[in-house]
Amino acid sequence: MMGPGSALGKDKLMPPYLSYMDFPFEIHIKAVGPDQAETGKFEGYASVFDDVPDDYGDIIVPGAFKKTLAAGGRNGNGIVMLWQHWTDAIPGVWDKMTEDSKGLFGEGRLLQDTQLGHDTYVLVREGAVKGLSIGFDLPRLKPVKKNARGDPDPAAFDVVEERRYLKELILWETSLVSFPAKVNAGVTGVKDA
């Protein structure tokens, strides 16, 4: 499936100043009767707290999402659901996102009355797409020079043995993606009704 902005190129649609972390998910489909419409609902962990770094060497620690969730995400309007981090490809909405002891848990709906939402739902339901990824920024808590990696403020993270332990994030979006970078997080269910 090509997203709406595929011809433009991924680099023009993914903000270069954001960081991304990808996670896989599992599909568990609930059986329904023929008279019940598919709702496109799914749930799972967009991020998990553990000691396993992602492909970028980052580890998110408990508490990292609390401020951004309380603020309603980057703009205060909630966390956006994207397809493959493409800013012009919105397949659905996140109804609820919370941080618990395991990680960042989300409940979302793929919008069946849009072509992208319907196509994405079919791909997720059939197991063709198995990844979730978060797009985030680090807070600029005080003015400091950025390091070579572009990290804005060491107060937002700790570096131990060349690993960043992220303590606070500004969450922009959570995407459904094809190629996850972390292997131990996931959607816990897809609901047909």
C-alpha cells in the first residue's frame, strides 16, 4: 500500500528534527457474528520499559511519558496516529494513551470510512504490518549546546556506557510501521466489533 505522500519521498514527510523508535505488535482477533460491523479498534504498547536498547541505542525509562501525556502531546491536541511516520497519512485516531508500569499503552481506532484507514486495518488484521513506532523530541529544559548527535539537553536523559536513558519525551505521534526496531512491545488485540 502506498501512502498519500509516497511519491514525494519519505524525507519530505518525516520531520528531520524528531526521533523515532519502532516496536512490533501481536494480533489477536476477536470472533464476531456476520451482523456486526468491523470497528478497526486495536490496543497495545507503543513503548515498553526494559533494559533492552532499541536499534538506536536508546532505553526509555518509567515516567518518560507522564508530562507529555498530561499536556496532551506536543501541541496539546492529543497524540496523532500516522502511517509509516508520513505526516499526511492519518489512518485513525488514538482514543486513549496511558503510561503504566510496563510502558506506553494505547487504544486506537483505524477509520474504516477512509481508504487509508480501511487498508491499514486489513494489513494489521492479516498480520502484514506488525510494528508501532513513536515520533518524539527531547525537551529543551535549559539552554545548552547540542552535541554531535543533536541532543538538546542532558537533563532529559542520562548516558551510561554509550546508551541514552530517556527520562522525558515530548510525544508527537505514534505510527503503524513495517519495520520495527525493538522486539519486545506490541499490540495486544484487534477488535472487529
